Amino acid sequence: MLSALIHPVFLVALAFGIAKLASGAIASESELVFLAVALFNLTAGYFIHAAMTVQVARRCAQAANPWLLASLPLYWLLVSLAAWRAVWHLIVKPFQWEKTRHGLAKRATNAIIIS
């Protein structure tokens, strides 16, 4: 849960840090350490997620979709958006439960069956 919430913070910190270094400004030691931590966390997180995706594809006797792997940063941003939305709803509407409605299909032929 925490990684989903902190992900955009690391992305923004990395972007600002790279922009600052690219502009020729001198970064403090603490800024460089935080930049290194952000880069490591993002790189390691994406790499581990991609490795798990490839492993699951192998177990299913399929090739990992390169577009799926390339979209992992976007996927993580969407997960982060959902996590921040959940935190917001927990603060402003703590007793509201948004859940999926089930049982809308009138016949079994209208339902999607996953096997």
C-alpha cells in the first residue's frame, strides 16, 4: 500500500533532480542521496514487477507482451491514483463502501464465464 502511495513522490523527485542536474545547478549531498534512493526504488520496482510478469507468462506457456512490460510505469501511476483516491475517500467518506454490483445478469448466457 505504501509503495502505491509513494510512487508519484519518487517520480516527481527524480524528474526534478534530473532537471536540476541537467541545468548545471549543484545539488546538495542530501538531494543526491534522495535522488539515488528514488532512482533505485523506481528501477528495482519496475524490474521486479517485469520479472514477475515474465515468470507468470512462462508458466502459462506464453511470451511476455513487450507492450505490457513497457506500460508498467503507467500501470503503477494508475494504481497510485486508485490508492490516493482510496485514502481520500477514507478521510471524507469513511463509512461509504463502493463495491461492484453482482447478479445483474438475468440468464447464465448473459454472464461472462471465466474458465
